[in-house]
Amino acid sequence: MKEQHKKDSLNRLKTVRGHIDSVIRMVEEERYCPDIMKQVSALQGSLERVNRVLLQNHLETCVTHAIQEGRTEEIVEELMETMRYTAAVTGPANPKEST
Amino acid sequence: MKEQHKKDSLNRLKTVRGHIDSVIRMVEEERYCPDIMKQVSALQGSLERVNRVLLQNHLETCVTHAIQEGRTEEIVEELMETMRYTAAVTGPANPKEST
Amino acid sequence: MKEQHKKDSLNRLKTVRGHIDSVIRMVEEERYCPDIMKQVSALQGSLERVNRVLLQNHLETCVTHAIQEGRTEEIVEELMETMRYTAAVTGPANPKEST
Amino acid sequence: MKEQHKKDSLNRLKTVRGHIDSVIRMVEEERYCPDIMKQVSALQGSLERVNRVLLQNHLETCVTHAIQEGRTEEIVEELMETMRYTAAVTGPANPKEST
């Protein structure tokens, strides 16, 4: 794993862990549900960015090596499979953008 | 907050917290990126289910009270706003059976 | 269905229909895949907004009536079920926001 | 574009176009909103699968060529950018089995 991607994803994950603790407190204190929901959604967004870092790392390392060695079919299949289980490739883009 | 929803969302959030720690270890050990990505995605799914519980609680309590008191417009506007910031109402995908 | 929501969702759906035709042409002309992908994603976003309009209409009409008639449990259950099949309640928020 | 991917994505897009027409009719007939929402969501899922086909094609053709020519950094950057604008890489949900 590239040092920069490892550091970046670790920082983000540790931030998420701290943020989770504060969301747990919000539930314990029975704060207003929409406020908690926004925080939970922010956590999902942070995890999404972790996965983007991991994907970029994967593309720059394993996928690149595999293609250079002629194992394109195999690595693309695995990548599509990963995104089948883990991912919406596109999603509804940016719900905030217009209403 | 209804006791059942509070308990359910707290249990789920605490499970996420433990799961985050194991994902952090996976990154530290530089495990295979697609394997980590799948775990991160599972975390996102767990948080999604937390938000569903909170939404259900909100509908059953605050939204119901507001509508009974004739504050429909106001509460629906707030709900749409909450989902504007926090949410894809639909999304391209079929959420996993909740677990 | 409220006139405003009906008109709004119909306009959006008809725009999507026209947009689909242009995406079909892009594929027929074998345009650059990332360019097509962005258009497909824009379509998903447009459909997302249609569903928000429909959800708002549903909340303002059927859900409100049901709650006023004391059928809260039933209507919330149906709503959660609708969003179970059709929806990510939250989603990863806004992927664009930070990188 | 590979013939198989072109044909597949065109077929899917044309199915979406027909499906949109039936959703427009549902709105015109003021059918029950949750029923319409489920259909709109199915459309989003179909578009998601179109984008997966296009992504797979892009990986197997342009991305592979670029990496073989040593333009890894450039092509990965563009890919991440495409997915930044078009995509949730992961999302909270498990995409339906492609059909």
C-alpha cells in the first residue's frame, strides 16, 4: 500500500471512530433524530472517502501490475466483483445539487 | 425516543465502532484493498440501517405528533430537508436485508 | 396527487426521457465512456429528484391522512417498506464535497 | 467500445426508455406514490447497471491501454474524477443482482 494512501485512510478511519463515539452519545442523550441522522450520514460520507482512497491505491498498485503482466481480464473481473458487493458505481450523484 | 429504537440504534452503532477497529487493523497490516473495501462498505450498510431506525422513530413520534397538531407542512419540510442533506431517498440499489 | 407535485414529477420524467435518447446516441456513436457515465449518473440524479417529489407528495397526502385517522403504525410500516425496496435512506451524503 | 458492452448497454438503455414511458403514465393516472417510487427506483438500478457495463468497458479498453503505455497516473486520476462526479464508489447498499 502506498504510504500516502495508508496514512490518509488511517486518519480518516480514526476520525470516523471518534465521530461514532459522539453519535452514540447523541443517541444516549436522545437528541433530535434528524440531527443524529445528519451525523450518521456524515459518517457514511467519510467511509465513502476511505473507500475512494483504497480504490485509488488498488488501481495504482495491484491493478496496474496485473495489467502490465497481461492479467487484465482477471483483475477487471475482480474489481467489478468488489464493486458489485461493495458499491454503487454511480449513485444518484449529488442529491443536494438541485431540488 | 422509543426504547426499542434507542436500544436498536445503540447496539448497531456499538457494533460499527468495534468493526471500525478491525478495519483500522486491516489497513495497518496492509491487507488486500478489495477485502478492506468490502468491510468499509459493510460499515456503510450498518450505518444506513441505523439511519432507518432513527427515521422510523422520527416518523412514529415527532412527525406523528406534528401532523396531529396540524403542523404538517412544517414537519414535512424539515423531513425533506433532513433527507436532502443526509440522504438519497431512493438510490440505485436495493438495500441488503437488514440484519 | 397535488397538482404541483404531479406537474413537477411529470416535467422531470419527460426531461429524463429526452436525456435518455441522447445517451443512447452517445453509446451508438461510441463516445468516450467516462463522458457517457457522467450523463447516466446525471439521469440517476434526476430520477432521485422525481422520487423526492413523490415522497413529499406521499407525506403531505396519504401519510398525513393516515396519521390523522390513527393509522400511524400501518402507514409508517408501509413507508419503511417502500424505502426498503426503493431506497437508501441516507447514502454516503455528498461524494463531491471533499476529497 | 467492445461489441458486447455496446450491445448490452444499448439494450439496457432502451429498456429504461420504455420503462420511463410507463412511469410517466403512472403519474398521469395518479397511481399510488409508493408504487411509482418503486418503479423509479428500479429505473435507477437499471441505469446503475448501464454504468457498470460502461465502467467495465473503460477498464478493459482505455484504462488497460493507458497503463500499458505507462500513463497510469493520468488514467487513474481521470477515473477517480469520473467517479467523483458520477459516483458513490461504495454506497451503503448492496446492488441488486444484475439482470
